[in-house]
Amino acid sequence: MEGRTDREEAEIYRREAMGAFAHEVRTPLTSIKMVMELARRQSSDGQLVLDGELAEMLRTSVDDLQQLADELQETSRLERGKVALSSGPSELGAAIEAAAELVAPLTLDSSGPMGYEGPWDAPRLVRAVAGFAQSANRIGDGSGRVRLDVQPEGQAVVLTFTSGRRAGEPKAMAADAGFSFFRSRQLVLAMGGSVHCERADRFATFRVVLPLRREGEEQ
């Protein structure tokens, strides 16, 4: 987002994040409405009758809705500096391996040195890596495979997530990236890192920079 101030860029990301959340929250809400309608049809007196299958569908939809609400609240608190993150140390290779299991059946093809430790919140790093992988596939080529290249850069390690090939005109990051992207970006910012994005038609790449030392810590 060249030519914009940090404040303008932050506001754009905030607006698109809310758009992504509003879109994704409709899925569990729609499922809940469908379950209620099916339960009503199974009754002769207009009451809701939930058999085992409908009850499980309802539980799943409510859980999905609760998870989205929790993620939105955490993202907001991270942005306002209201969440105390663990400062590690956390192992990058272990986080990438856990994230790969989390996103299955999506495949995360990782390459480069993995033996880094840094001042990162381990569970949140796993969620961030998983979120970037899911988002890259979503707005990239949708093949179900995302490339992850790991390389050192000064006092940081850079994770580059890529799906598809560069072609056509650049496109701006928007709500269609999914709420997972915006949540992951906020997690990385809270850990002292940065996120740089490029996308075009059926192509996306996220360059995620993670510091290897806490701010003010000597080498």
C-alpha cells in the first residue's frame, strides 16, 4: 500500500478486517437458522425438536460463532496493546510443523533453515502461520498447496508464503483474504514483526518478518 501513512494503512486493514468478519460470521448464523427450521418441521405443534444430528449441527455452528467472536475480540485487544504475549523462546520449526497439521488437508511446502528460536508467543505463532497459509491459498491459485520459504535477514527471520504465479495487474488486500489473514497480521505486529503483501489475479505472497530478539535486547 504505497503512498499511504501508517495510520491510513492501519485504518484500511481495520475496515477490511471487519468486512471479512461480517462475511464469515454469516456462515454459522445461516447454519443455525437452517437447523432451527428443520427442527420446527419435525414437530407437529411448532416447537423445536432436535434429534442427535441436528443437535450436533447446532453445537458445531455455535462453536464456530464463538470462535469467530473470540478471534475478533483478541484481534481488537492486540491492536490496542491489551494482550500480554509470551516472549518465548519459541522454536520456528516446531511452530511450522504444528501449523501444517492444523491446516490439513491444505499442504504447506516449507523450505529453508528451520532451526531458529525467537521471542515469539508459541501458540499464537502457530495460529499466525496457519492463518497466512489459509489466506494465501484462498486468494492465490486455490490449489491446496502453499509454498513457505524461510530465510534469515539481519536480526530477523523472514517467512514468505506464496500461492500462484505473478501475472496481471496488482490488487489491493481486501476482505476476501479472509479474517484469518487480518488476525494473523495483528498477531505478528504484536510480536514486533511486520507483514508485507503482494497479490494479483490468482496470486498472493505474504512476506512475514519476525524479530529474533526482543526490542532493546543486545546481540
